[in-house]
Amino acid sequence: MPSSPLSSATAARAAVAARLRDLMQDAGLTGQELAARCGWHKSKSSRIARGRTPPSDADIRAWCAACDAEEHVADLIAASRTAESMYVEWRHIHRDGMRRVHEQTVPLYQRTRIFRVYASNLVPGMLQTPEYATGLLRSITEFQGTPDDVADSVRARLDRSRVVRQGDHRFALLLEEAVLYYRVSDDAAMAGQLRHLLAIMDRPNVSLGVIPFGARRKVWPLEAFYAFDETRVAVETLTAEINVTAPSEVRTYLKAFAELSRLSVRGKEARSRIGEAMATLA
């Protein structure tokens, strides 16, 4: 697969450097003046501004203080820390199969109290039945050409999904109506998956909304994303998982989730739409 420009850690580092340059320019400072305020050699500010040297947390704090822009410190530190890991290709994540990535994310799922999940293409993993998950993960394995550990991966996915039934976790889930119709497994598995959605709606810790085909939109369909509390958002693209931790970006995703939530139907209306999807299956 061709590599997206976003997959480059250099590009992520350059974005941080560009934001630091903007702060310096907004403050009316030259690189030499900024270096003097920070107590650095002038070459250090130049290397950071050009993206040649990744800034430390202390460097970012000093830079923002010199520019009288301390309100940007948290975002810039978060962006800098994740420059190497914010964009990870699936073929790298799945290079040894998919079981391991499910096991590695169990602690994240266990410590998350509020899950906000928007699904535009697939039933979210924590709601998948074994049969649906098997069809999906087999398709992914074949498409990516990664090692076939589908059976083990399905078991690991189901084990991770225990958080829906165990512990103090709450789930706000939004599905585009199209998700109910996409055939990622055979008809029997699809029917079983839709029945499971109807059953899961009865759980007091689960809020499931369906965004109708004809909803008048203020937010367009987006890539699927998972928000873990208010600290991290995992965005799923065709080629990679993008992990967003910068506070302002996390807030933007949560704002989008709130807007999408307003478009959704719940309860009886959502059940009706799931039933209509089931009626199309042989």
C-alpha cells in the first residue's frame, strides 16, 4: 500500500515546529531574540524551528514563556510526545497478526470509564458477535496480507469486550444507518449481529443511537473513531490508526460526537431501523 504523508513522524514533528514558529512570529521575535530569552545558543532555536531537533517538554515551556503564550503549552507537549506514535500503519500493527494488538489494548479499555464511539462503516469491536468478528477479521487479514491468526484474534477481541458487561464502564455509541446493511459476513452472521445490537440496547450502561440515512446533517460522515474518556481518540483509516491526544483535538472530536449524537435516533426508532435491516437478509 502507498504510504500516506501522515505516516511520517517527520511530518508530525514539522507540524509542531510550524506551530512554534507561528508563536515566535506572533510575538514579534527573531530566532536569536527567542534563544536569548530562553538562555540558549541561537542555533538551538533555529534547529527546533526547522524541525531538525525535536523539542523537549522543558524546551516547549521555555519557548511558550518567551512568546508569552503559555496557554499553548499543553497542546504542544502532547503533539510533540506523540509525533512518533500518532500515526501507525495497520500493516505494522498487524505484522505478527491481530491477536496481540487486542491483548495490548485491554488495559486501556479497562481503565476507560466513558467510551464514545462513532462508527461509519462497521459495528464497533466491543459490540461484535464472534461470527461477525470472524468475517471481518478474515477480510482484513486477506486484504492486508498479514499472518492469519483470525481465530485467536476473535477470542482476544471478545475477551477485551468484557468491559461492556463487567466493571464501571459507560458506552455512548453512534452508528450510521448504513452500518446495519454492510455485509461484512454472511447473512446468518449479520442477522445474529443485528439481534445482538437489539439485546445490547437493554443494558443500562449502553446508549446506542442510529444516524438515519436522511438525517439533515451539520456534521458530515467521518472516519470511525473511539474516544477514551476525554484524554485520547483513536481514529481508524484504511491504512492506519491515528492516536489523538492533543487536548484541543480531543475536544474537537468530542464536539463532533455531540453534534452527531443530536442527529441520531434511539429507543423504539433505533430498534425499528435495526429491524428493517434484518428484514433485508435472506
